[in-house]
Amino acid sequence: MDNAENIFGRVFERLQKDILNEKNGDYVNENDGLVYCGVCHSPKQQLKDIGGNLRKIPKNCICREKELEKERQQWKELEHQSILSDLIKQAFEDKLLQNQTFEAEDGSLEHRKIGENYVKKFEEMEKENIGLLLTGPVGTGKTYLASAIANALIEKEISVKMTNFATILNDMMNLEINKNKYVEKLNKYRLLIIDDFGMERDTPFATEHIFNVIDSRYRANRPIILTTNLSAKQLTSPNNLKEQRIYSRLLEMATPILFTGENRRISKMKEKAQKVNTILMESR
């Protein structure tokens, strides 16, 4: 027993020497005999009952805990950035959409508050299977709002897929693709965004697969956001039964949001033309 205590004693003495970093200003407190950090002046040891005897064992001082926490946060941020990188690659086929965020918009984005609230309350939207149908004229910011929602959700590590039916239909024409598995894969994303709905080819093949994608999403109880140039009249009074099946399912899943603003593309074109004209005039 004495030998065991001697061994323990030598081990703890050695630990104490290892803990005591005199270059760092560490010192032994006269009151409790524990080693204290010379920087934050908090103990680097604590007393613990081991076999009926109080022994000094190492512990992290306050500044060491801060260092460890900083390291943990750095690793957490690296992990977060890695997840974001994967989600972004999966989400966007067009890299330009990655830059369309709420923070980057110039203040003219219509329905920005609706988009931000959709992101903020996404868990509730997802639970109730509530999507959005962004409708209105060309160039009014529908795609930008959808992209901003996607980017904001990705920042929260929520999986999103933003595509269009032209791409989906082209994929469906590939005989090597299993169509059922393709649709199942789309349904794995917590939010599916379909851009420029209504611009795809009007064929029986297209109509069938468009309905299958939308209906499958509905049955999977997962939300969808669509952007479209179709008017409210076109959506509520379709030309035929096939369109009626698609539009009625969409209106059941997604709340229409009407864009009425000026064509942002024309505004940007005018601004760019004015800037070019100014530069050319200055060079004379």
C-alpha cells in the first residue's frame, strides 16, 4: 500500500511540474497549494478523492478553456462550411443563383419580407406542406426571391434543389435514367424550387412528367416553390383537363404571390447603358 501511495505521489509530483509553466508565470497558491495560471490566475489543478485520499489532478484554467472553445468553434465552422459547399453544389445548376441573396439585393426586391418570413418559419411551412407560387411578368424578381430563399435555407443547412422542368424533362428522356428513382431523389430535398414553370414544351410526354413530379411532391408531403409568368386567369381557368390537373394540384400546395413591379432587367439595362455612355463620353 505504501509503495502504491509512493507511486501515486511521484506521479502527481511529476504532473504538478508539467502543469507548472514558470515561463507563463504559473505559480503555486499559498492558500490551497494548487498550481494557478499566471495569465488568468485561475487554478490549473483541483482536489479529488482517490482511494480515500485527496489528490491534485489537472484541470483547464479559464484561458485554456477559452482556447479550447475557440478551437471547437473553428472546427464547427469548418464543418459548417463543408456542409454548405455540398448543399450549394446540389442545389444550383446555375452558379449565378448562388449570389442572389437577401443581403446582396439592392432594396427593390418585391415581397422580400414574405421570403424572409418563409425562411424564418420554414419548419412550420414544411410541416404544413406550404409552398409558394411566385407569379407575374418577366423580370420582376421572382427568380431572385426564390434563389434568396434557397440560399438562406442552405445557410441553415437545409437541403434545397432549384431547377426547371426543361432540365427535368431532358433528364427524363435519357433512357439510362430510372424515372421513379429520379423523382424520389427530388423528393429527398426538403424544398424543391422549380423556376420558369410553364415555359417547357407542351407535349403529352411533358404534361405527364410535370404532373408526376408535382403530384409525387404532394404525396411526399414536401413543400415546393415555383416561379411562373402564367397569369392568375391562366392558372385558375386552364385550357384543358391535363392543365387543370396540374394547376389545381399546384394551387393546393402553393400560395400565389403576385409580382407587379417594373422589369428589373430593363432597369439594369438602362443603368448599364447610361454608365457605358458616361465612360465613352469621358474618353473623348
